Amino acid sequence: MRSIIFYGQTAKFTWRMLATVLGGQSICILLGALVARGVAAADDGGARSTAYLLVGLGLGALCVVAAGLMRRPWGVTLGWVVQALTLLSALVVPMMLVVGLFFLALWVTCLVKGTQVDAEMARREAGSGEGEPADRVDG
């Protein structure tokens, strides 16, 4: 598929959609970090629960950073890294697999549909540039 990219710039609508996905994903990851900390503290306490919390906070922050960098060519690559790390977080909190799959599906959908919307918008802008303006009314 041409619309699924791993590196490169996307058009305006697509990067906005991808940034929105990452913003929502950051909230879920931060909540997952709290769950991981709580489960680890209940099991044995100690430094493991703090480590889980810090790693989860770092991944949540990475989501926010990736959302802000979506306009850069490597922003999409960073977004894919976030998707992979979210799926890997299921090793600590198994329900994060559901969260990771959900946001991966949103990510791919936004890449595919966003590219289609951007192409249609570009086609319409190019079409309205030829001849008379589209909003001109002859009277």
C-alpha cells in the first residue's frame, strides 16, 4: 500500500489526525503506567513499581513529543516506534495489548484515510485553480 508510510512527510490533514491519535494514546499509556505501578507495588513493592511508573511516564511523554513532531519527516517513524513500544508494554500489563492494538488500528486508519483525504483536497484545489474561481457567482 502506498498510503502506509514509515518515513516521510504527510500532508496537513494526515499529520493532524496522527497527532490526535498520539495525544489520546498518551493518556491511555499514562493510565497504564499507574496500573503497572500499582500491580508491582501490590506484588512485591520496591523499586520495580517505581521503574514501571517512570518508564510509563517516559512512553507517555514520547507520545506527546511524537505528536508535536508529526510535521517532520521522521515524526511518522517516531510514531511507529511509539506503536511498537505500546504493544511491548503488554509484557508488564497484559491489557495494554488491547490498548496497543486499538491505537495501532487507529494509526493505520488515519494514515490510509488521511492520505486519501489529502489527495482529494489537493485535487479539488488544483481543479478550482483552473478557469474561474469555484465560489464566483455570475449574475
